[in-house]
Amino acid sequence: MELGLITSNYKNCVVELREKVAVPEEEIAPLIQFLKAKCNLQGVMILSTCNRVEIYFEAEQAQKAVPAVKKAFLSYFNYDPDLDDPFTSIVGRAAIQHIFRVTSSLESMVLGEPQITGQVKNFFHLSVKGKGPGFLLNQLFNKAFATAKRVRNETAIAKFAVSISFAATELAKKIFDDLGDKSILIIGAGEMAELAVAHLMKAGCSHLLVTNRTFARAVNLAEKFNGSAVRFEAMDKHLEAADIIISSTGAQGFILNQPLVNKAMKRRKHRAMFLIDIAVPRDIDPEVNEIANAYVYDIDDLQSVVDANLEERKKEAALAQHLIEEELDKVDQWLATLEVVPTLTHFREEVLNLANSELERGLSQLKELSPKQERAVRAMMNGFAYKLLHQPTVVLKQKAKEGGEGLDFVQALIELFNLQRPLETKPKKVIQLK
């Protein structure tokens, strides 16, 4: 069996086409059975996320199977044949590497994002439930999950914030040792500010206040996080209670200036205040930074943190790729071993058939043996046969892992024992004692 896949992802296909081939979870099982029957596939696994739709399959000749898999998939969803082909294909070792990289988040739009491993596991389980993966896909995905765990544990690829909202949360953690008792005041109801609030609340912040010129919008956002809405005109009265302030409005001038914040800081006895200005133009006067224990970060400050962190993730991605290459080498050895299994099986059958034949012939001539003596003879023949098989089996598997000239040993065994022809009868079990 060979591994192949077709992929439509954010790198090779626009979202307008990707969304046309997205696979709903309830369609996984019927689609798998359709593809296996239509294309004579031994195994199928389907992955469908917002950034990629991929069909992994096992076939005797994966490259030749690609056009049929594409055609069958697109026909299943009545895809317009006049539209551009949304898929590219990958086969062989490159396909295995792709699985490992996707599962370890090296192919994600946000490098190192942790959600993809869980998404792959979910669709793998759905595919298993739909009786999709064969032996090869089962083994490869389990190895990919183990590799993803190595990447997560042995690199820091996921430990650097690469979104504005997440960067704000990471900075807050550096300013405050513990976010568990910290309160947030959000000014405005922009999407980016909401994302920052979501991260901060998840990190443990205890309470949220929302203010907006349109009070109804403040109420709606506050309700999402079990917070409280306050009137925009009364914002200055709530500043002193806020440990973290996120401002994201469309105002043309500063909403928070030095005198206003200084007054609030005096009332809170100069306990640290973290102000995140993600508005353009800015909402917070940069001079607020001159106030003791007031820390102001604007969108450029946060972007510089994100850029630096992205570079760090790229460095960690190189380490992750090294780990993947190590695991791929193990897979190569495993696959090479699988290639000699039929030969070893045939060799074992020949030896056991011969041993059984000689055993039965010998026992027929030794008619006066007691049951105990017969068991002893059978045990001797059993021990001889398996000891004879052991060393060639070990050596051939090792030579298969080495590849190249090592495979000459396999060919030599085939020729020495005439193993090309299939056996017509199954061997009897030498270990079957009476």
C-alpha cells in the first residue's frame, strides 16, 4: 500500500473555493464509503477545518489513484466542473511528512497554534467510526500524534504570542504576577478589544466593565462575559477600579489623558495599571506612560511583540522539523520492514511445512513411542524450526532498514529457497503437541 492525499488549503486555494469543498461532520462516514467503493481504496481519512480540506488514502499505486479520488470527491458534492480545481496532490514520503507537519501545527496559518492537533484527532476518530482508515493510515496517524506531542513538549513553538490580543494577555501576565483578582475596563466594543478580553478572562481576570458611547452595545458585550456595562459619561468614576484598561474606539482625539489617569492612580494608591490602546487613531495619550506604575502599550508596541514572537516561533519550528525528520526516519525503517514481511512469512511457511512433513514421516516410522516420547520429539522439532528461523528473520529486518545493498539479502533468500511461487497449502503448526 502507498499513501496519497489531495489537499485544498489556505496556501494553494482561495477561501471561496475551500468553502465549496468543506465536509460537514455528518458526511464523513458516507463519503468515506463512497470513496473506498468508487476508487478501490484500502483506507480513507478525511480532515476538514476552516483552513484546509484534505483526503488521505491508501492505494496500491497512490499517484495513479489521485485523479479518480479527486473526481469522486467532487462528484459527491456536485462540484461545478467549470470551476478551478481546488486540490493539489502529494504522495509517498512527502505525504507522510505532510501529515506530521499538519498534526504538529507547522502547516497552520498561525504557526504553532495548538488547536490543530485536537482537530486532526477529532476527524481521525470520526473517520475510524466511519470505517475509513486501513492499517497504514492507522499506524501513521498514531505516529503523527506521538510526534506532535514531542514537538509540544520538546520545543517552545506554542509559547510565544503571535496575535495582538494574545500578546496583550502575555504582557499583562508580566506586569501582574496573578491575574486572578484583576478587573478589566473595556472602552469601545471593537472586535480586537473583545478578543483581548476573551484571552484575559480565560487567563483568570475576575471582573469586566464595558463602556461605549452606544450603551446598548456595551450591554451586549458585557453580557457575553458576565460583566457589567457603565455609561460612557461616567467612565472616569470607574477608572480607579480597573487594573487593565483596553481602549478601542473610533474617536478622533484622546479619550484618556494624563490628568484623568493621574487622578485615578492617586485614588487607587498607585497600584499598577496596564493600559492597552488598540485604536487607530490612538485613544490614550502617550504621556500617560510618565505616570508611575502606569504601563501604556499601543498597537505598534503590541505588533512589535508579535513580530518578535513570530521570529521565535520560526526558530522553534526549525527544531520541530528536526524532530519530525527523526520520526520520519523511524517510519522509513518501519515501512522497509513491512516490505520484507511477505518474504519472511513465505520463508517461515516453507520451513514449517518442511519441519511438519519430516516430523510426520518420522513419527510414522516410530510406532512404539509413548505419548511422553512423542511430545519430546515434537518439542525438539519445534525448537529446531524456530531457532533456524530466528537469525535470518532478525538479519533480514535489519538489512531492510538499511536499504540499498541490504535488500540484496532479501533477494538472496528468495532465490535460495525459491520463494517466488505462492504456497498452495497452509503449514501445520509444529508447536501443536498431543
